Amino acid sequence: MSHGLPAPRANAYRDAWNGDLRAADAGSEKRVAGWVHRRRDHGGLIFIDLRDRTGLLQLVINPEAGGELFTAAEHLRSEHVITVTGAIETRDAQNVNPNMPTGEIELRVATLEVLATAETPPFPVDSETKVSEEIRLKHRAIDLRRQGLRDALILRSQITNVMRQDLVEQGFLEIETPILTRSTPEGARDFLVPSRNSPGSVYALPQSPQLFKQLLMMGGLERYYQIARCFRDEDLRADRQPEFTQLDIEMSFVTEDDVIAEMERLMTKVFEVGGLDVAPAPWPRMNYDEALLKYGNDRPDLRFGLEIKDISEAISGSDFKVFESVIAGGGVVRAINAGQREFPRKELDNLNEVAQRHGGKAVAWAFVQEDGTWRSPIAKFLGEERMKAANEVLEASTGDLLIFVGDQAKVVAPVLSALRLHLAAHFGLVPEGEHSITWIVDFPMFEYNEDEGRWDALHHPFTAPTGDLSDPGSLRSRAYDLVVDGSELGGGSIRINDPAVQSRVLEILGIDADEAQDRFGFLLDALKYGAPPHGGIAFGIDRIAATCAGRESIRDVIAFPKTATGGDPLTGAPDAVDAKQLRELGLKSLVAEPGAPAA
């Protein structure tokens, strides 16, 4: 991986990077610096692998070079920081290390200065030995020295650099938007910051720059971007952090096709520098309903098959009361053909646990026999004709394993999605080095929240709808998400530029005119003065970097991430503050001090 560093300016510590030296430098005198990666004593000679950001260089210290120098070398330990001078020499053919870019040469040390000593690190730096995440994050400065994390952060930097370079070439302006703002509903809880000067009032940290970038378009700036820090107080997982980074973009006088075409050009460059081999643009588009039906979610992993099929009609009218009651109640029965598989009964039973973790009740299964009937606990309830009809829908043949789930569609989809991924992992169906990419489009504008008895925006309330505004359930949105390998890397939409439409959308969400003016008056007022058609997108830089680096967790491409519980072992955050700070903010802690009497 290219380190991206220019030649160093010669100073008291170095005049060359370790990883840049080659056989062509043999015969020259060089000064290099870095950390002792490894030290080895071989028959009177001392060998040191010296590490800086660019890589490793082997140093050789000969006892004949001088007692003081050799003694200093004998006392070196891993992670001591040193600077040395000496001649670059070619290694003998039998000593060449083909696994190191600098493996043809070594530096014969003439002078050595110890710049800093180091205690024994809490884990090895010279290997990718597995270390608990808690320990790695607590000693992040040590962890950052390891090659895997260092390379991931270099890759991340290269990704953001190509983003900036491309967007500037295309006339986009980099503009900062506020970090301290007011709370607005964008689907997750806000982090709140108390105001000292306005007791009882709070700022909110932005979940995204959404409203500000729309105002920039209304202000006539036409093309905006920002590498933006955003904050969401939500439950964490491998691809979420309480603070994250996104590439935020907005454009004026555009349609969905304009934004998508512009982003395909940009992301092609990003994937090239990230080493991700995807199909050339234009990339396919899949509508939301098809994604949910075939794959169970709106971020499908298309690197393998196992498509979900609806067999409700094929098996309707059977004696299997579970499925019949589901169909009679407006639900569906859907299935996956897992192909010809050996799958022990214990593994089949484990599928129920997967289903239950994702909101389902149970899974039914069957193996297709030569005559088209099934070996299955439910076979006797279905009858031969229904089994064969289901086989036809599922394109099933002898030996195929079929997995069934029956329930309401909103339950069946996530359950079969989880089962699909589980089966793909179990049978190793994801081809190594292969990537899938698609746009998901034509989302519903709203989804009904039965628990709260209200409509919720599927994306956010500033997305432009299409359809009859008097029928919220029928509305579609002008939104689009970019999905790679089952991960949503970015999402955006064309925005509402008509104040009447914006007011109606807020009304559908249960926000009346007074509340809308109180919370979004600055946006609604700006819309009245002429807003161009505009739209944009935001890409998760953490997710893009993790995908390109082949990492399962975004924490492996963030310099200083939080744990899965939102804590920071490095600094101890979040932490209590003293009573004086709380008083200045007009706040009072509800948590009792240790040892204080109970109230």
C-alpha cells in the first residue's frame, strides 16, 4: 500500500523513509528513524527491523563498529524509538527477504541515538495476534502501530482524498455546517448539549447536515459537499457508532438520474482507490418491493442466490393449520430453496433459533424426494399436488432443502433474510473477492407504526413524495440507496421544494402547523422564497472504508472508536462531571454520590 508521503526534509532524525529504500540506494549514506520492531542476535551480529509509517528496514550492528555502539544496540528493546545513520548495502543472495519491499538491502549502522525508551507493550506490535477489543482500544496508541490498522487508516485517508479531489473538480464547494444545532426528528435520538447561557435549554449534535445543506441550495450555492461528523444516540452494532463520518452532498436543479449518475462516476473512483472490484457503472437498480420479496430486506447481498419465493397460492387449502391460519389472516408463506444440501436434524432445529432472534416463531423444512414429494414433518398435511406446485415455484429438484416461514409479511421478510444469510455463511456460498452493487429505489414514503398509531417517514420528512398526498400509505418517495455486499453505503433523495407539500408531509407525521413552525420554521420560511429542485446523498465513510479494507466492523477503520456499548476505554468517556460544572449549567445529577444516604 502506498504511504502517500513525499521525500522527507533532511533533519537531525532522518533523511529517508525506511520503506522507500531499495537496491538502487546501495552505497549511499542514510539517516533513518522509527520504532524497534524486532531485535535479533546472530553470532555476534545484532539485527534490528526498524519500523516507520512506510514499512520496515533491516539494520545491522557489527561488534567491530565500536563497543559503545554495540552496547547501546544490545540494550534496545521492542518499541524503543531510535535514529541511526549508516551505509545502505545489498544483502547476499541467500539473505534476501522476498517478503519485504526492502528485503534486498540493509543499513549497516554507524551511529545510533535512543530518542525514547519503551516499556513492554501490553500486546505484540510485530504480529496480528488476536487481542481483546477492550485492550486494543485502551492502548490505542500501541494498536495504531500494528500494520493492519495502520494500513486501514491510510486506505481511509486515500478514500476521502479522492472524494475531495473529484468533487472539487466537478465544481462542488466544501462548506461546514453547525455542530451545535437544535433537535429535529431524523429517526434516532439526539445527543444533547446543555447551554450555560440559556439555562434549561439545550443544543443537539447533528444527526446529519440535512436541513443546512438544503438551505445552501436555497441560497444559490448549487453544489455542496462536506466530510461531516454526525452523531446519533442509538443502539450500536458492527456498522454503527455514536459518532460517525459521512460524505454529505447536495445539488440543485437535478433529478434522481442526475444524482445517481454523478455518484456513480465519483464512487467508481473511490472503489478503484479502495481496491474494490465492482461491476462498471451504470449500476443496476432494484425497487424496494422486489428487494423485500426476494431478499427480505432493502440492502440485499446479491453475491449468492437463495432468493425468497412466495408459495402462499401453491399450498393454499391444505390441512396444515399453521399455514392455513396465516393465509386466512392476510399473511404469507414464503420459502428458500437452499439447493442440494446435507443438513443434520440438529442444524435444522437451530434454524428455529435464528428465526426467533429476528421476530419469527418457527421454521418448517423439507427435502425433495425423487417423486417430487417431500421428506418433511409437514408433508402429510399438504398433499402431493401442493408439494409439486410449491416445487415448481421454488424451481426445486431431487435432494433440495426447502426452508419455509409463514406469518405476516413484515415478520416473514426479516426472518427469511436472516435465514438466507445464515445458510450462505453455513454453506460458504459467498465467493471470495466478488462484490455486488445495486441501487435500491422506489421506497414507500411512510410506514405505519402500529405501536404508536401513526405514520413514520421511511427516510426523513424532507424527502419528496410521489402520488396522492391524501393517501399516505400509497405514497412512494424519490429516494435511492447504494448497497454493496448487503451493506448500505449511502442513501439520499430528491427533496421537497414546495412549502405546501412540506407542510402536508409534516401533517401526515402528526406535526401540526404550530409545531412545524416552531421546529422547522427556518426551513419552511426559506421554502417560501423560491427553492430550486434539489437533491443529494450521504455516504458512510466508515462503512466504505470497512468494505474496501475487508473488515467486518467499522471500528477497525476508525482511529479512536467507541466500544459496542458506546464507551471509550482510552479516555474513560462517558464520565461524570463535578458538581460545579453542573451548577454552571443549571443541572442537577439524579445519580447518588457513592456513600451518600438514600433519599
